[in-house]
Amino acid sequence: MQSFQPSPEKEPLPYQYGQLDPRKGPDDEPNKELLGKNTLGIEVTIPRLSERCGLGNIDPQHTEGLQISAVQYVLQKYESGDFKLPPEGSVLVTIRPDADAIGTMALITLLLEGEKITREIKERIALINKIDSFVSGKWPGKQPLPSKENPWPSSSFASGEERKEFSIVTAISMDNTLPLSERIRLVMEWLKTDKAPKEYQDMVNRERQEMISALENGEIKIEVREVNGIPVALVESTYLGGTTLAYTQAPVIIVKNPKHVFPGIEGTYLKYTVAQYNPGWVDLNKVKEELNKLENGWGGSQTIIGSPQGISSTLEMGQIFEIVAKNIIAQKG
């Protein structure tokens, strides 16, 4: 993929931006240079790192148990007068530069630059919020998988076009060939104009077709097991979007990615994600507690948890399924 080349005439952005390494401590590089009294964290999910963010840490899903994205949270707090913008020159950091984290940095930058937050910008922030925070309502039952005829099927809470647009913003946010500041410029432009470079649109379409081929040839493995009448989907996939695929089959999911790529970290590693479509299917807090006894570093919210960031999990799918199965919540009626 040919990278977007920023124009040299562009004015520097008012903040510095950085990605923390989840495998290292606050006094190790590169974290040491990024953390301090002038640092604002965005979804810094590791306490030893978030504690060193002197301007605080915006992480409503993980620290406050709220089903809202960081970018929507900042917008709401700013509009109510409860959010103080970091001063110019501050450092904005995250661990995982996804659409929500980069979108939040882009919004904060736009606000400091005095950009008027239009209805259209709010709608694009709402799109990130809808898919990132998974404001999903009740599980709609089994849904069709993506296919060549329908590569972007709609779900109960997002249209196929919305999913595709979110994937494009995610592709920009995770493009490690660009400095964070340039990814933020691109997301700022998308927020203002709904425009994204064609290279990312083409990449997302190409990767979607590759994923569909992998589904058809069995490279992506999907198994559904029932626990007390509740379907649990076990998915193994090296493609982005494994959780979305799993939710088409069950409200409780375990996704294994043996070649997970963490943006900014060289190489691949084994990653597990355990999640539920909406609260009430499985007690994920208990699941997280039990998994941490076997392998320290599992974290997340009441709807989604994951294995340690940046390193391979040592657990087997069967071990995780057993813990999930015994914490399924009995359904009434």
C-alpha cells in the first residue's frame, strides 16, 4: 500500500502524540519520554501506565463501566462544560491506536484549534461510538456471514455502509507507515469532510474479499457450542473483524487470533478476545478474574475482555471455554 504523503507546507499540530508500549513499565523507553505531568491518556488500559498520565486518562468503558466511546465521551463533556482541553504542547498518548483513540485525539486537536463542531462532525463521532462501544441492544439471533454477493451485511445496530466507513477510519488509525500526527490529520479531515484517501478505501475492500475467501475455504474456523441453551461461538481467524463474524452466530464469543498484529509492535502474537453482545449472557468480571489466575494481564469491560496486550497468550481455547461456560448466566423465561 502506498502511504499518504503529507504536504510539507502544513502547520504543525498543537499537541505531541505517542503510543505507549504495553509490555514495558513507565520508566522504560519509549514510555518514559511520553509520560509525565503534561500527558493526557486516552484508553490507557494498564494502571501502571495510566497512573503516570498527569492530565488524567480518558477511558470510560474500562474505568467507569460506561458503554460509550472515548470520543463521544469527550464531545459530551466538552459540550456540557465539563471537559478542560489540555494546553498546547501537551502529550496525548494511547496504547492501541484504533479509530476511537485516534478519533479522540483528532477531536481534541480540532477543539483546541477552534473548529466549529458541526452536525456532520457529530454524526461521524456518533458512528465511531455506535460501533466501538457496541451500543447494540438485544442479540438479534443468527445472522448471515459476509459473502461475495453481500460483503458488508447490515447488523441490528449498524448498516453495511457504516461498518465499511468505520473500517476505513480504523485502517487509517492503524497505519504504522505513518506517524501518529499524520494519521490524526487524516482523521481530522474525515471528521470535517467525510473524505478519506482512496488507498484506504481500496485496502478495506481488498481485505474484505480476502476474508470472504478465507471463510469459504475454511481458513477461518467457526464452531458454535451450546451451554444451558446459550450459543457460544468459538472463532479462529487471523483477519480483523473476528468479533463481528462471531456475533452473527452467537451472543457469547471467544475469538482466537494466532497472528494478531498490535499496531506499533513488531511481529505477531496469539491473542484471545472474550465478549458478549450485551450484558446479561455471561459474567465477564468473573471470567476475567479466573483467567488472570491462569495468566496475568487479562483486562476489559463488562462486555469485552482480552488476553495480555503485546505478548502471546499461553492458554488454550478449551481452557477459556470451560471458564466461560461455568459463568454463563441463566436466562429467565
